[in-house]
Amino acid sequence: MAKNLYEILGVVRDADADTLRKSYRKLARQYHPDVNPGDTAAEERFKEISQAYSVLSDPERRSHYDEFGEVALEGGFDADAARRARESFGARFGKGGGGSFEHAGGDFSFSNLDDLLGGTFAGFGRESARRSRGHDLHASITLDFLDSVRGGEQRVTLARPGADGGSTQETLSVRTPPGVRDGGRIRLAGKGGTVPKGPPGDLYLDVHVRPHPVFRRDDRNILIDVPISFREAALGAKIEIPTLDGRATVTVPPGTQGGGKLRLRGKGVPGPRGGTPGDLIVTVQIQVPRNLTQEDRSAVEALADCEPPDLRKELFR
């Protein structure tokens, strides 16, 4: 990931978390493999976007990246050891700070330390950190909408780098938590790269959720548009609607207006760690009949006396 992570996401360096998330979601939808089947360039761009967001959405990793640059993305990076190396370098060779070091010929970025000093700080810098802990791995997982809401077992295949520099294909069984969001991330401790001596790194899965044909999500609420007839809206009715748990019956009050909302409490997305679930919010859409017969037209015209005298007077205040 040699490119600037902020440039990859198209945001400024001081972008807040909400700006990062919105930019990531926009780009992820644009380059998602499901939208660009067979397009390897789009797939690589999608991976690049996901990896950049996984770093910048983590406050600690973002802070390290801002301080040290690309070297902070190395598996097992030790910020304290890197600071000690920086201080030692500054004491021997002159001023240093902010991830770069001055010398007679110009600036060296922190990532040049090993070449510049020939491994002098092997006990402090990246190599010791790499030996002490395996690389963190990043992959993506795409869930159906209902699986993201309910949680469950998923299988993920990834290329796991080995201590010898090679890699092996491995399929993991992953339990996704109920209510995981599009753009969220799941951390699997100890499922990253391995080293001969020391603990393995972690595996980070960036979550992408396929849209549902009926349901939408707003935080922990589930949204659904439901068509009703003019008769049902005017006179009221009991209608069946789909929910995450199957069918349910709701009451449409008499005189319901188009765009009116009905709420089924507790029928939304489960709360984190067993908390209170959200609601199912139903927006009714009145369907006006078409292809009326003359008899139908006469029946509708007979309702004219029920209409307000001027529906649109409020528009001309």
C-alpha cells in the first residue's frame, strides 16, 4: 500500500470518522466485485479501498500511520520501539522528528532507517517487531442482508503467508455477530500471519452487505415500503407484511395518508451484546387504481363530496 491512504479514500488528512465512512461506502459500492464482475482492476481497487479504510477507521492505527507513515502498516509494528529508534537516531546524527530525519544530503523517511543504518537498530525497529509477532491480515467478506442482521456462520478463504515467505490457502469458519453493518469490520485474534517464534497476528475482515429487495436499514431500525389500496387507506384495514421473523399483521387506521408510518417495536436489528433491538418502520404507499371502467369512474366521482374544499390552499400562504 505505497499510495497515501487518505488519497485512496479521496479525503483530506483531518477528515472525521463520518466523512471517512461516507467516502468509503461510496467507493466500495462503485468498485464492489458484485457490481464489476470479471473486472480485475476494479477488484484490486476495491481491496485497496477496503485496506485503507481498515487502517484509517481504527483510531490507534490511524494515529500511528499519521506519525510514522507507511512503516506503521507493517505487521507487528511497535510504535514505542519506533520512537526509541527515532530518538537514538536523532541523538547520533542530528535533528529528527515527525517521521523523518535530517542529514547533510537531505531527508530520510522513517522507512529508510534499515538501509541508512545497516540494521544498527535491529533491536528497536521494524525487524524486531516483525520477528516478535506475525503480520495482521486483511480480507473482505460479503454477507446477504438477512445474514448480516441475524448473524451466523460464514466461510472465508484467504491466502495465509507463512514464516518461510510462501503462502497457503486456508478456509476459516467465521461467526459473524448479529447486526453487523455494511462497512463494519470483524477482528479475529490470532488468525493472521505466523512467525517462527512469537504469537500470530490478527485477521481483519471488512464487511460488505448485499442490498435486500424489500428491507432497508437505518441504524438498528428496519425500513419497508408497503403498498395499500385507496379503500384500505380510507376505511382502515388489517394487512399482512413481511418481517425479519416471518409474516406479521398490522392495522392501518382509517384515513391513513400516503407516506404515513406504522411502527412495530422490537422487530428491527438486534442490539449489540443482547441489547434492545430496533423497530420495523412501515411506510404505506397508496396505490391509485388504473384502467377504470365507466362504472368505476362514477363511483369515484361520487366521493367528491368527501374531499376537502381546497387541498392545496396551504401551498399559497
